[in-house]
Amino acid sequence: MTDNERDDQELLEKARHDPDAFTALYHRYLTPVYRYVFIRIGNRHDAEDITSKVFVDALEGLLNRRYHEDGKFASWLFTIAKRRVIDHYRQHSSTKLPEEIEWAFPGQDPFDQVLLSENKTRLSELLKQLDEEKQELVRLRFAGELSFGEIATLEGKSEAAIKMAIRRIIQWLRENWEVNNG
Amino acid sequence: MVDLDYSLPPDIEAAFNDYLSSLEPAPGFAALLEQELRHRHTELSAKKHFFSSPFLQWRRGKIVELVRTQPLLALIITLIILALLTGAAYAFGKLAGYIPGFGFTSDAQSVYLLSEPVETSGEDLILSVEQAVSDKARFWVKISIKGMINQEDFFQAFVSLPDGEKLPFQVGDTETNETENTTLIYLFPPLPDATDQLDLLIEGLGGQNFLIPLKLRPAKPDEILPSAPEPPTPLRSETHNGISMVLDHIAPSNEGTIFQASLQFDQPGMFILGDWNVSLMDQHGLIYPAIDISSNTENGNTKIFRTAPFTGNEQLTVSLNVFPYSDELPVYLDFSTDDANRFVFDPGPEPVLGQVWPLDNSIDVGGYMLRAVSARLASPDQLLFEFESPSNVTGVMLYTPDPLLLGGSGGVPQADGKISAGMTFKSIPSQAFEVRITGVYYTAHGDWVIQWRPPAAPQTSEIPATATAFPIQAPGATPTLSSSDPILLEVQNLAQKFDEPFQTGPAWIYIKIEREINPRPGQDFPPPYILSEEWIETGCGRLCDPQRAH
């Protein structure tokens, strides 16, 4: 069990009776969950709506003992998030998966903005070339900030397999980034 | 963010980080969701366990939608559910007095019912016994009286058994309906198995004594049993600061008495913060175990406990315990749906760090008179409000609909007796805004105790061995408890050596283990709910009677 998981565990034990403990968990996971949902949905309004549902589901699940202590809280939370995103697409069947997300760079130097904007565009192009399974790993690892173990639990695979897959993705990104740069 | 072995090239990482840093949740959204989660946490914690069953998680809207769009399917589902519930209830009814996760039931196989209504009369009074039911948990009788003019409180009822034993009633209730008929309900301890006749004695009713012979018959296998009346007047503690403790259900058995205790509030939106428990002590000062066996789905205001079987002669004091101070119950009073508790605060156009605004706003929040006396800009984005309050109020929760709000925090009591509470903003509003008090934290003081004479365990079979303390029970020939715990083995060994010269039979060791969790100055010690007791029988050695050993 990692330090984060141990911290989660302590907070979870308290959170069943203590709103402050659940609030601490909320603060810990709000941004990763929101980022993950935003990337999958592509607009702020729906991302906020889904993020709210994820945390309300988690709270209810926790108080109604649907979450088991032997599990990984982050994996469980992101399982809820994934389901909520899928529900969203089912309910809004006309909604297309976001291909472009509005990029924003508040407070950046104009020169850096141009440079970073180019980098982001290049990154976006590269990520779009990955299949959905690999894109999901990137989202969980970098936006969701999940550990390899947590992703493994969430995806139902071994930790070694997840590490291998992510290393290959990074390798592929590195090679193609340099090719595009060149 | 990424392990060394899995690091991204700097350019990619920078692009990633910048992209992700632009995906921060809006502060207003984060603050509102936090408030919503806090509110929901409080609400959910208080909901009865019934509503937490997965079936009832179905939203009302979905049910209505189903009935509207697919009425036939809805009807079939309803019939299936009814059939399942009826079957389950019947199956449960066949079981013992308490079923974990279900509740208190009767054993239909050993139920006896009144074989026929009985009527008797005295001066101006006609008494009709309408129902009498004997099961393993109790014997109860319902009597209708015509002609009773005055409500009388002090009459006695007994059951006289064929062997001459006389049982006094445990709980009685009187109610008069619109036709001026009076109904008496008496609950007695359980009768000996297969009792089919007895006399009911009522003394002092209208200045008269009545002796009513009753005949009972076994319930038929599929007979619908009359529902047992709940104890008409549940045992209840005094109410302190709007809270009382109630003994809701009691189920005696040979293996232990199960009882349910609840905390009840005199207004909605009240929640206990923290855990609570009860302790049991009899008239001789003996402590009985009260083991919390509440199911996970029980709400925090109701708990089910298992204790020892009783003889019926114990007079118990049931005391509420709260950790760490047994007479101080932390309570939260929620007013989040009530926007009447508010005042308007104007920080002005250019507030300065450290600036103090004197205030004089009195607000009656659920009977607690609070007075906002000042506000202070404690940091560039935080305002701290100070309140004068009654001494048992320990904090308030603040909220404002202003979109700049990031979050609110309840404060702690200050040395001068005032309380403070903060509000954090994205930036301090430049206009007047409304400050709402959405919750009050206070400490309820009191001595929540119930005097209880628990019903006797059924005498139909030998009381089995129990590893739980049973202070008044004479030790029976229980098998030696096997344990691999090195401490217990050492205790057994030492006791054996110590007792051997005097031992003429088996001996019992009483082990009491006290554990403390974060003790604080001034707490009651030890808190009974972390005290465990155990009886262990030692081997009887060469002096033991070999006949008895088998």
C-alpha cells in the first residue's frame, strides 16, 4: 500500500462519520477527477455536472458501505467517473467525443504562449493518433494522477502490464515528437 | 507526477503541464460542491437505514416514469416484489427473536393465541379480552372496557399460571377512543412453553378486582398472527437540550438479550457528531456488557446491542456514553435549507488587511441567540466573523450566495467565550453581501439514563456457555475455553498454580480488559464501550470430580 493509499484509508475511516474527512478527500481528488472528466467531455459545464455526480456517488457509496476498505479509493472514484462519462454519452447520444479542447494559457508571456501553443498542438495531434485504450491510459496517468497500481486495479490488469503499456506510449511519444520536431 | 523511468521529454512534459494547469475547476464551483457534499453527508448520516437499501435507491422519478410508460411491467414488478416480501417476512417470522439486518420478530412455531374472546363484568364495567398472544419474547393481552368513566393510573395486572406462579406485567398502556371505550394493553414476560391456560388478574380497576380465565391455542402453521403491540410507552430518558434516549425494542433469549436504543430529537435537522454507546449497570453496581451489533445500514441515531440473558430480577440503569465526555454530546443543528438566519455585511470598497468592522446583528438561530459583534479581514481573501453566543454553542457554519465565495469554515470557541467563523473568497466582495448561518454546533449537556427492568430469558432450556461476562449467573459446567492467546494461557497457568491447593472443582477466571483511545484530560474513564470482559474456566486437575468432567 502506498503512502497516498494509506492516507486515503485513514481519511476514509473517518469520513463515514466526519464531513471534514470527506472534504479532505474531496480536495485531494477534485482536480484530477475534474481534469479527467473535462478531457473526456470537452466542456466546462458538463464536466462540472459530472464531477459533482461523481463525488455525490462516492459519498453515498461510502456512507452506504458500497466501498470496501480493501480496495483502492482512487481506483473506485475513477471507476465512478468513467461510468458517469459513459452515462453522459448514452444520454446525449448526439454528443461527439471531443476532438479539440479549448486551450487556455492565462498569464503567459506572449512568446512562450506561441511556443507552448505549438507544442500543445503537436501533442494533441500525437495523442489523437493513439488508440482509445492508450489515450485512456494517458488520461488516467497524467490528468487523473493515478499510480500504476491504481490504474491496474481500475483497468483490471496487472501493474506490470500497465507499466509496460505506459512506457511504450512514452517511448512512442518521444520518438514521434522528435520526428515532428525535426 | 511521473516516475524517473517513465519521464516525458521536457517539451512534452511542459506541454502536458500547461495543458493540465488550464483545466482547474472553477473556485466557485469547487466551493459550492464542497458545501453540497457537507450538507449531503449530514443528511445521509441521519437517514434511517431503511432508505439506504439498494432497492429504495431507485429514484421516485424513475418509478413514476416506469408506471407511465410501461404499466404492465410495473404491475408485474410490483406483484413480484410483494410476493418476495411476503415470503421473506414469513420466512423471517419462523426464525428467532432477532435477525441481524432485519429486526425483531416472533417465532411462529411456538406462538399461542387466545382460543376465543372472553368477557366478564363488574359494577358498571364490562371487560372483553380481544386478543392474547404468547410467544418466546413475551405474552401480551388486549382488553376492551366499557363503562370506565375516569382514567385510572394505578391498577395492577398479573398472570396467574396453573402452578401458582404469579407474573406482574412489564409494560401497560391505556387508551380511550371516541366511543368512550377504553383499551388496555399489557405486556408480560414470556410464559412457559405450551402454556394453554392461565388467569388474568386485574386489581384496583374502578375499585374492583377482576379474575379472567383465558384459554390459549397453538397458532396454525399458516395463520396470520396479530402483530404485537409495541411497548405503548417506550422507556425514555429525560430530554436534555432537545435530545432524549429511548429503548425501542427488547428481545430476550437464552443466548442474550438484544435491545435497541435510539437518540431522538425535538426538532428536525439535528445530528450527533461522533460515536455514542450505552452502558448497563444493575442495582448492585455490576456492569453488563453492551456489545454493539448494529448492522452497517443502521443510521447513527439508532443502535442495537447484545447483552447477557437476565433473570427478570435485575434493575438496570442504561446510561448514554459519548467519547470522551459522557455528559457532553456534540450536536450539529442544520439550517442550510433555511435562509432566514442572515445579516448583511458591507466590507466597503477597499478593505485593508487587518481591518475590523464592529457589528451588532442579533440572529435567533433555532432558539440560539447569536450576536455578530465584529468582522475582520484576517488575510487578503478571508473574513473572520465573531459572535457572542450561549455558552454551549461551540461554532457556526457560514455561507453566502455571493459567487466569489470559495468556502466557509466553522471556528472554535475563543478564550473570551466568543466564537468565530470564517469565509474565504476568491476576492473580497466590493459590495454588501448576505451572510447566512447555515448550521450551529453546540454541546448538549445532560445525564441521559433509563431505569430498565429487563425481561427474563426464557427458562425453557439450559443457559448455554457464554464467553461474555454474566455477573449474576452461577457458573455451569461449561467446557474449558481453548485459546492460543499467550496472555490468556499464562493467566490460566498462573491461576491453576495459585488455586491448586484449595481447588475442589473447576474454577473460573474473570478477565477484564480495558483499552484507552486517545484519552483526554477530564474524560470519564474507562469509557465502558471499550471494556471487554471474559469468563474462562480453568481445568480442574486431579482434584476434579471425574464424573463431573464428563
